[in-house]
Amino acid sequence: MDSINSFIHLLDKIETQDRRLGMTIKNLRCLTGGKSMELAYAMALKLAEESEKLTLLTRALPAYTGNPRALQDVDAVAAESVPIEAGFTIEGWFCIRLPLLLPKKERGSASYVRGILYPALRNFFQGKAPVRYPESIMIFRHVYEKGRPERRYRDHDNIEVNMVSDTVAMYVLTDDAPPCCDHFYCSAASTQERTEVYVVPARDFPQWLVLEPLIPDEGVMLHENVPEQRQKHV
């Protein structure tokens, strides 16, 4: 009976959040007829925040049925809905591509990002030999849609990256402490918004900086394993 009550209670919270989402959509629709895109932008961010909250609640609901496959099945749904690309560049650097921009700190949901990233990396590295990059640079490349005004780019220190770095570090770093891994942030324009994360040995960082402007719109080619000619360097 307690499990049924918990399920119903969470479902009630989902319905309440859904109503909030619907009201935010209505408010945003009203603003689109005006001339102030600043107000529309603020409401659009509010819509993104309310949507993320609803996603978190609905992701938790299947587990409240008591089905032992709930976590696995929800991970599969997330992987299909938000496909994450992972692999190694021809230079031997690890890279992931998320088809979304990371949320701003204290806005949206960083937990949702971890919820889709962790199972994707777990599945990618299953059956693979461990890969560890000592003394490396973790690079966050925030890719914005070309039509977005430059003033809509977010300050790098206002973007939530910790959950991403912690999850990536579990699989490719000996430690994510400052003596072993530094962070570098940059922004770029492309045809589709996304977040790219690279783990590059410190000695290779100057080479990455030279190649960064040459990254194609669709991103660099990624390989399932470290290319043989680079394995001895990882």
C-alpha cells in the first residue's frame, strides 16, 4: 500500500508540474506578439527550467512501480531520446558530444545531464580496456547555433559542468583533481547546438588549440577504440 501511495503522490507532483509547464507556454505565447525579445528570452528560459523539472519527475516514476527493470529501461529511453556520441579522435583523444547546451548554474537540471551521460558512458566502455589520461586537460566546447546573437552566449563561469566532469573522470582519468586535470572552456558557432567535451593529454593541448577552428559543423570523426598508432601514448 505504501508503494501505491508513493506512486500516486509522485504522479500528483507530475500533474502539478505539467500545469506549471502549460501556464509557462501560454505566457510565452503572449509575449511573442510583442516587441520585447528580452522578456520572451526570460520566459523561454523559464520554460526550459520547468520542462527539465518535469523530465526529472517522470524519469523517477517507473521505479515507483517496483519493477526491477525500471532503472535499466529508463536509461534506454534516455539514450534513445537524447543520443550521446562518444569515442576517440584520430589523435587518440577521448571525446563526447551531447546534443544540448549545458544548463546555467542554479537553473535547469544538471542532474538530468548526469542521468543521460552516465549510462551512455557505462555502455560505451563496457568490454573495453581501461583508458587513463594522466596530466590532462578537460576541454568544454560550447557550440551555439549560428543564428543565435552573440549576446545570447553564456559566460563560461555560469555554466554547470561539474556533473559532466565528474562522470567523465570516472572513465578516463586517474584523478580529476587540479594537479592531474585542468579545465579549458571555449565557445563556437555551428549549425546545431551541442556540448563537446575532450580529454587531451597536457602535452597535446597546443595541438588541439591549433585544430579547434578546423572542427567541422558535424564534429570530428570518432572511433570506438583508441587508434592503434596512438595507443602507446595513452
